[in-house]
Amino acid sequence: MRFQKYLKRNVYTPYKYNYLDYENLRERLKKENFTSDDEDEFIRELDANIKRVFGFVESKHSEFVQRLKVVEKKPSKEIKAKIKEITGEMRHFAEFIRINVIGFKKLLKRHDRDTSYKLFSSYKPMLKGKIRSIEDLDDLIYKSSKVSLKVTKMKKKKSESNCTFIRRTDKYWVHKENVIPVKFYITQHLPIYVFSKDKEKSPYSSWNKDSHDTCISSVYFDNVTFDLYGERLKKLHHSEAIRIRWYTSKVPDVVFIERKRHEDGWTGESSKKLRFMISENQVLKYINGEDVWDDVKRLNGNEDVRTLYEEVQRSIINKRLRPVVRTFYRRSAFQIPNDSSVRVSLDTDLCMIKECSDAEIANPAYPIKRWRRNDINCEFPFRNIPKNEIIRFPHAILEVKTQSLDETKPKWIEELINGPLVEHVHKFSKYLHGCAALYPFIQDIPYWLPQVSVDIRKDPFQPDVDKKSFKDTVLVDIPADSEPSNSEKLSPIDVHGKRISIPVRVEPKVFFANERTFLSWVQFAIFLGGIGSALLGLGDERASFSGLILILVAIIFSFYSLYLYLWRASMIRKRDPGPYDDIYGPAVLVCVFLVAMGLSVFFKFPLKRF
């Protein structure tokens, strides 16, 4: 569908007189002989449209701010209906801004393509300035969410019941142009989560300008051969991810050491994330094997984390782990207080930073001298970092966690994830993406890496020809259409000759099939052994010799089937793509069986001599 037709079909009626006059401006560009007078007239008309559209945006933004202030003072009974009405209109407002900005961009690009004059480069900063001159649209989201929290009924935490809940986590990419619409959509159903130390007190009372967005930094550990990366990539049973995490823009005095362990679903166990607190000045001692339990016990207040403390330190020492990748992002969380049935988080400004230099990879030194880079701060967008040591991810990450008695999701969640605003990426991992992108020598890469350069927007007016394709390289930084700053240039990564790892789920029936195959071989060996034993019992010399041959073949069959069973079981656990068939073994065994039968017949019925 062309943009012009899409615009006509999706005009929000209350705003219909404030949209850009796309049809009129486009008609002006269709003149065959486009003169300087036509250019001046086009510029005047374009400026008038920009002034009208953004003048309306500024006035409407101020109107929303005032309406929210009025609603906040109303009785609680009236607030819920009013806030739903306002957030619904704000969603249309965000779409109004988005579609008009896209319209202006399309007109300027068409102008530069169809005429001899160039305007896009000169208007591009102005359009960005117009958007930035308006107060951040996030401010409207936060204000509306704050008012919603005022009337949100606090749910008491329920104790664990005998009901078995199905917990599911799904991750999606969100194009930067769709972040604001997604936020508006979510806040119609969930308030922004605000952490409150007093669980009995409404989060509304804990609200402040910094309580709704959290900067999260994590330093991930691995060895120089990236064994943990490989295990996590293949989703092996008990594969680990070990990281140090903190939740402010600056490294605090106390940080968290976390371990995520993957469990196969067929085992009946769920994957777990466990962590404990540790003083920042004790981290280096801990990862080098020194005992800092007294500090950890003081911060955590009990002995419950002792096992985790020892297991993580043992893994770091035995596997010779060191810091390899740092991730940074800004998280907005959405959740009804004390209700874990639906939890949504949106991570923006995602960056992956190289923590281990090439020299350290080539010649790792022990003990480790630092647990994080000291030459950078924790402030986005990290402009002082060399381009080959940072990945600025082009999309936001939406994470949806649901908990229910079955696998059904709320209707509004289904509408969001099946709509044009998000792109599902199964089992996306910031750690795996960072390792694959920052360390070129890694040969196995996540399946989504080549997709990063593809335009994920699904708007019906986006033609397929605008989508970027990839051949030997992918772009893992902000695309040009997202208008990056000068320091955010595209960074190509060569994926030629690398293996794309596809996540494989191993069902219990796969192991059972392997066991059935093993038992079939054993059954056949028992059959042969039984015949051989019967022949031995006849007492005849020739029969005994034939029986021994059959028993020997049965023993060979048994050991061979055991070897195949163990080999295939190991391959399945490692998620090895195969092949799993044995080309030569069955043929050899059949030949041995035929020879044994032939010898038995020969000794039982020897040929007459002439």
C-alpha cells in the first residue's frame, strides 16, 4: 500500500485538519520542468505544513500535561475512566507525530530524487530539532502512569498454591520509531513499575523522576575459548552465564554477582537466575579465588547464598573465566504491583562493549588485574570508545513474561505481539550477540545476527524494495534511516563462512527413541545368544562350535549397540546437528552374522569329499 493511501485510511478524525498536505505537496513535484519558482513555491508550502503540524503537536502536548494535572486532583472513582480516555488519545497522538515525520521525510527524498534541487540534508536537522524541541513524549507516558498508580489496587502477595503455573518469556525487537507507540500501548493496560521498599505502601508515593527508568550494566565472564558462550548458544543442559550487575549509571559500592543456569524443559526443572551482593572493592579478590565470605555474609544477611557463592567462584577459577563483554541499557518496566501474571520490560539504548582486549585473548594473564574497564564511564552513548570495541544495537528489546494455568496470554498482549510494532526473536540474548559481534574469530553465531540489518518495520506503506538485504556482511549498528549521530556509524561484521546456530529443543521422545533402538539391538543379540546356548547344550562337537560362533557374534552386537547408544545420547545432549546414522556398522555386523551362519552350516553339514 502506498503511503498516500495509507494516510487517507488511517487519519485520526479529531486531528484530520492538522496532518501534512501530502497529496498537494507531492503533486507539485510531478511537474516536468521544475523551475526555481516552483522550488520556492514548494519550500513555502512545505514550511507552512511544518509550522502547522508541529504547532499543533506543541499545543496538544501542553494540553495533555494540563489534563493529567486536572485528572490527578479528581476523586479516585473518576480517575480510572479519565486516564483510560487520555492514554487512548495519546496513543493516536504518538501515531500522528510518527506518520507526519515519515511523510515529510518521504516528500524530501522524492524532491531530491525527482528535481535538480537538494533539500533533505538541510531539512533533516530541522525536523530532528522540531521533535526534540517538544518535551520528551516519555514524559507524558510517565505522568499518565503515575496517575494510574494512584488508583491501582495493591494486590497482596499470594503464597505458593498447589496450582502449577506455566511461565513463559518471549523477546521482541522494536524499531526505534515504534518505541513511543509501544509504550503508549502498554500503559493503557499496565502502569510503569516503580520499586518501593515498603511493600504495603502504594508505589505512587515512591514516584520520582528517576524511579521509572533504570540504567542496567552487566559484565559477563567467559574464558578465552568462549566455552560458556558455546554452551549457551546451543542451550546445553546446565549451561551457565555468570555476570556482575549494577543498576545505576555509576558503579555503586555494592554490586550483584549473578548466575543464570539453563535447564532442559523435559527434566521438569525450570531455568534459574540466582545472585548475591558483594562489595565492589571485594570483586577482584573474589574472582581471583580469595575468600571474601565475611563481606558477602554481612551484605546478604544469611547463609543461604553460601552454596551459590562457592559454586560461582569454583566455576570462575576452574574454567579460567575473565570479563569479556559489558552490556548497558535503559529499562522501563511495566507491572501491576504484586501481580506477576503479566510483566513487561522495554530496554532501550542497548550497547555491548568489549571488555577483553585482543592481547588478553592471545596471552591471558592470571591473576586477573581488573574486573571491568576503567577507561570508560557508564554514560550513554559512550562516545570515547573506539568503534571496533562497541556495538550500539539499533532496536529496543521488548520482553514479555506471562504466568498462567495454561499458555494463553491476555488479549491485549496477543494484539501487541501479532501487530506491526514488534518482531519476535526467539531466545534473543544480549550476551551472545555481544560476543559474536565483538570477537570476529568466533565461528558459531546466533541465528538472528544476519537479521539485524533488515528493516523490521511492518507498516503496510513500507514497500519491500526498501528493505535491506545481506550477503556476506551484516550491519550491527544504527541504520541510516534512524539518523545516527556522527559517532554512530554503521559497523560491518563479516559473517562469511561462519556457522549460524539454530536453537534446537530436545524432546524426551528423542531420548526414548534412542533407547528403543538400543533395546532392539540387545533383543536381537539375546536371540542369537539364546540360539548359541542351545547349540552348546546339544553336546555335539560341531554344534558346540557353531554355538560359540553365534555367542561371540551376539557379544559383538551387544557391545556395538551399547557404543551406539552412548554416542547418540552424547550427540543429543550437545545438540549436535548430526548425522546420527551409522553407515558402516550395520553392514559389517550383517556380514559377520552371515559368515557366522555360513560357518555354522558348514560345520554342521560339511561338504562331501570326492
